[in-house]
Amino acid sequence: AAGVIQSPRHLIKEKRETATLKCYPIPRHDTVYWYQQGPGQDPQFLISFYEKMQSDKGSIPDRFSAQQFSDYHSELNMSSLELGDSALYFCASSPKGLAGSEQFFGPGTRLTVL
Amino acid sequence: GENVEQHPSTLSVQEGDSAVIKCTYSDSASNYFPWYKQELGKRPQLIIDIRSNVGEKKDQRIAVTLNKTAKHFSLHITETQPEDSAVYFCAASRGNDYKLSFGAGTTVTVRA
């Protein structure tokens, strides 16, 4: 079965650089969520999109922005990177409807900021 | 916002014994409670979930119970095996298209 695809899987950046993370949800899933997981931490919700509109916003820094495109893929743009941004970034997707709460996670992008 | 507390933070059990992890939540509007298993460096994987109209759900060696009045839910793993060793996260959500609020995680170690 198709799963959530994230790219790149690993990314190394310098401080103050920018990064773009991509997420391709499971086919026919129209909701995308972004989570940030620091070492030894639980995943923290950043932002979500439903039908290409932002549906919820969590602890996402102003330096970060995201959007969902017409093909439902999503991109997380991160600017002025800081050392503390080093983390695993997970994208998850869910289908609409009563069962829509079940979120399927992608393999994650490991971002290292030097 | 939702606050999910999870206990214990670490759990070591002998192979074949049972493991129990407990979580509490604060938002009475939460109605969906999944449990995820995460191995080091890997994605969280859903192992079982329960919705607020159900008090208990079982899937082979894994069971989850929910007490809406007390706002707590628990994961039970019976006949533990070494491959059950991982970090387990509970989570809560208001349901459709809502974010997941995670507990801090429980590191489970199954001793052979």
C-alpha cells in the first residue's frame, strides 16, 4: 500500500540558511499535518492543512511557513535556521470523514543545522 | 489546549510479562485516542486506537481501555516479546482533521 512520502530524508544546513521539506500524502488523503520531534521528545504539532487551506496552527515559529498545493502535497519552508531547529520533521496524512482522525506518518526528514 | 500526561517514562519487563502504560488528558472535547510505537529514528506507527464511544478495544496481545469520566486511558501489552521494545506514545485528538497532542512517551524494554 502507498505510504506518506517525505523528501529529502536527510538535510544538513548551516545557521541562517533556508530549507524546504516536502510531503506527499497517501492518495485520497486530503489533510496533511507537520510535526517536529527533537531528540528524546514527543512529536510537537506545527501546522496542518485541509483541502489546501490551513486548518490548524501549533507551535510553529514565524520563521517557518507551509502550504498545501492543488495535488495535496505540502511543503514546509524554514528560514533563518537556528541550531535548535535540528530535529526530525514528520509529515502525516489522514483521510476525510469519521475515520479521518487516524494519522499515517511519513518516514521523516532529519534536519541537522550546523 | 490539550495536555496529555503519560506514565511511566521508562518500563522494564521480563519477556512474557505484561506491560501497562497510563495516560491522562485534560480536554473534555477529545474523542480519539491513538497509541503509537516508535523505534529509534523511525516514524511513529499506529498500533491501536480507541474512540470515546468505546470503553475497551483489543487486538491480539494489545488492549486499550478508556475512562472518559476520569479522562484517562491505558495501554496493556500481554506476553511481551523482545520486539515490543520501543518508545510508546499515547495521544489525544478532538477528532476529524484535528492535531494530535502526544504524551511524553514511555521507553519499554523487554528483557529476554
